[in-house]
Amino acid sequence: MSTYIVNPVEVRADESSKGSIYKSIVAMGMRSRQINDQIKTQLTERMADVIVDTEETDTPNYDQIAISREFDSIPKPTFLAMREKMDGKIHVKMGEVPAPTQE
């Protein structure tokens, strides 16, 4: 697994010039959930192709083990979202809050 280097000072300096760091954290969290859902969908599709032999439950299914190891080597969705943010692939755009109407 590769090393992830996130320097909090760089993140804060970058966000102080652009806006709120909290907005970026929310955006990275949302992107992390999207990545997690994509990985889960891919895993489900791959595991659906694996034939499970119900008669022999004592022997390991090597296809399932290989797929599990492949997906275990994928970096965590949080780290992927943080890397996308640091690379400038995630942009935070907040809409304006409408003013309350007086009746």
C-alpha cells in the first residue's frame, strides 16, 4: 500500500485563501461516500460472477479470496478523496441561502 502524505498546514493555507476548511471537509466526505459506493458496486458485481459450491463448505473458494485480496489493496476512499482535493479535482461550490420572506 502506498504512503499518503497530507500536510495540515498546506491544507489550511490553501483553504484560508479560498474559503472555509469545513466546506472542503464536507466535500471530501461526500466524495469519499461516492467512491465507497463505487467500490462496493464493483465488488458486488465481481462476487456475483463467482460460483459458490454449496456441497463443499470446508474448502476455501480461491476465486473469492483473490477478489478479496484485490479489493483489499485499494486505498481507503477517504484517502482517495483527500488526494483528489489536493490535486484540485474536487471543487466546492456553495449556493446562496435565500433570504426569508416577510408576510
